[in-house]
Amino acid sequence: MSMRISKIKSHIGARVTGIDLTTPVGADDRQRHHDALVDNVALVIRGQKFSAAQFQAAGELFEDLMEDPARRHLERV
């Protein structure tokens, strides 16, 4: 499956298809995601079915996640 990135609007937003974020993502696709986010500000990636751990891993593709101080007492995934 080949990842595709297409603009939604000329100034903001892109749709990403052809990627399964529940599986490990290679360095090239990781860089393409980062570049697409920087260029488009917001990405729409539909059709992903995540467990809590997979959701966390997918979020970490873009940057380190921020800890919510109000939820520190909860177990990390």
C-alpha cells in the first residue's frame, strides 16, 4: 500500500491515505508525515482502528506526547 497525501484546501489541511498506523511506520513515511503536517497544519487520516497503545504510538509519530498533569495518577498505556 502506498501512502498518498492530497490537499483538502489550498491553505490548510491534507488527507492521508494508504497507510496503516496500527503497524510500524518506516523512517521515510515518518518523515513524509512530519513534512505534510508542517506544510498543511492539519492531517485527516481516516479508517484507523486503534487500541489505546496503538493510538499513543500513532500520536508519537508526529512528536513526543505531552503529559496531562491532571491525569498523572492514571496508568500509562
